Amino acid sequence: MSRLYVPKSERRVIEKYEPIDDPDEIIYKCPRCGAEMRYTDLQYLPSIKCINCGYRILYKVRAPGSKIIEAI
């Protein structure tokens, strides 16, 4: 007979995850030149592109912290 895995009941959190509500704290990064810019800096441009090199692909920098998701 196979046995089902029973997870331990204790939960550990490394850091508490807090969503970013202030758009000034959202940071984007250019993969070509590595420049970091805030969301409010990008609002003044007619299209989304890097302020330094003009590259049109930007990555959103992940917020610090972790989130716990319960498995089924």
C-alpha cells in the first residue's frame, strides 16, 4: 500500500511580503545597459523605453520578501 505524505504542521516565514502600493517604489531595469528607473520616470515618456539607451524592453524588479502559498 502506498502512504500519503503528511506535511509538518509548523510554518516558517523568511520575510513578510508586503505589496507595493506607492508607484514611486516600483523599479524597472533595462537588460541592455542595466539602468534602473522608477515607474514615475517612465510616465513622462511617450512610449516605454530605457531613459539611457532607448531599449524598448524593461524588466520589473521583484519586490523584496517572500510569500507563502499553501499546497493542496
